[in-house]
Amino acid sequence: MSKIEQIITEIEEYIDNCKFQPLSTTKIVVNKDDIDELLAELRLRTPDEIKKYQKIIANKDAILNDAKERSEAMIAEATAHINQLVSEHEIMQKAYNEANQIIEQAQQQAQDILGNATNEANDLRTRAMQYTDDILANVQSILSTGMDSFEHAQSEMMTSLNSSLNVVVESRKELGGQDEEATDEQTDDDDITVDLL
């Protein structure tokens, strides 16, 4: 398991262990410092994980170079064998035909090696990119969920504050014994709302 996967698991376990808000089965209470620390660690580790898989992708060139070197060595060996056959056999045509067959086989084997190496490198690159995208998708989901929860909690707090303010205003009116004219003048004040945004 990579470090970033471990951190995501820790965040999920932390959320699972959070207590629900009173009278709610869907809203939870989180410690801001704890969740900030986990998210900071996730943010720190994400570039390292991406670099790790970029390095894996870069190994494609190394695989191809190795395959090329092996194929060139095989062709060189075949060519050396051809030269030896030509010099040792009395019948030049037989040596020539055999040499052509060896070269064709060597070239086919070299092409097969290059083809297999290319397929392997492309497959490795595709899997590395998919893995990186999966990690980023998990991070995006966690951050989106956190933002939605924060906005909902803030909205509920504003509603509660406005309700409390209206109660205070009405109570002051009753205690002050204001007449209808004073009440009319303060109608606009009764609609005061608090905006913490």
C-alpha cells in the first residue's frame, strides 16, 4: 500500500469514528485540527506519488533501449555467423541462402522483441496513469464531501442566529411597551439578519 493510500484510509477511518451531531444520523462532528493535519499530509504526499508513477512511465524508454540493444546484438551475431559460413563453405550459393535465412530469422526475432517491449511499456504507462487518476478521484471526493458538509453547517448556523435575533427584537419590544408608531418605525429593524460570510 502506498503512503497516499494509507492517508486516504486514515481519513476514511477518522470520518467513520466521528460522533454524530445531536438528533442527527447523517451529520458528524469533526475536529478541525485533526482533519486539517490529515489533509495537509495528503497534499504533501500526492506530488511524490505522482512523481513515482511518472518514473515508472519513464522506464518505457529503458525497456525499449534494452530491446534494441538485444536485437542489434542478435543481428551482429547472425552477421558474424554468415561471414563464417561464407568463408568456410565451398559452395557460395548455399552459404548465401543460409545466411539470408539467418538474417530473416534474426530480424523477425528482433521485431518481436521490440513489439513485445513496446506493448509492455504502453500497458505499464496506462496502468500507472489509471492508478494515479484513481488516487486523485478519491482526493477530489473527500474534498467535495468536506466542502458540502461545511456549507450545510454554516447555513444551519445562520438560520439559528437569525431566529435568535428575531426573538431578542420581539422581547425588547414587549419589555419597552412601545406604541404602534414606534413599532412601525422599527419594522425594518425587526428584519435584521446576520451574515457571517
